Amino acid sequence: MTIENCRAVVLEVIGPTGIDLLRFQCLLGNSDVAGSPCTGQGLVAQEWHNEGNLVVVGTEDEEFLGARQPFLSCRDPSIVSSQENTITIELKDISVPSRLSLHFVLAENPYPEPVDASAWFAVDCPHKLLL
């Protein structure tokens, strides 16, 4: 597996605190390249590619997020969503008892990739490893 570039962004909220609305979003701005979903078990991911470049962004799906943060389980199944240029985690009206952390992982590679699915495997990173 080879990756040209990989970055992670982690958001952490320290409780106890109440949150009316939290929107954590990764947006590919000002691009005419349409993204496409490349989701897997435990992963919501989106990829964009043009001649020679590939970008994949991923985060946990609702199931994995709820298992890791039990106070979020059984909430609205649309907590994590993707569109052709964004991935969004949106939480409404929650109480964070102690700690909440969320993440996005972004991987870049040449397109086509030297080793298939390397960028996808890079964004499928367990949250515990990022912390």
C-alpha cells in the first residue's frame, strides 16, 4: 500500500456540556470534479479524481460512532451524510457527558493508484488509532 499524502482532523468536545447543533464538515470547495461515495463497513467515504489525482475523505459511520460514543446510539440515522462535494457529521440537541471526539481522514494518491484502494484503506482508520 502506498499513500502520497494523508492527514487527519480530530474534533474533541470536553463535557459535561449541552450542544444545540454541531456540524463538523469536510468540503471540497470550488471544484468541477464530482465526488462519488466509496463507503464500507464502519466507514462513510467520498472520493474525487481527475486526470492524475485522487482524493478520498472518510469518517466513521453511525454504527461505529454510536458504539464508541454510547450516548449517541439510537439517534437519527442521518448523523453522518455525504453529498457529491461534502461529508458531514451533524449532531442536534445532545448532552455530552464527558468527552466527544469526531474525525475525518483525507488521503491523496496519483490516479490511477499504484496499489488499488490504498487511499480508501488509509481513510478507514480506527478512531482510537488517531487519538
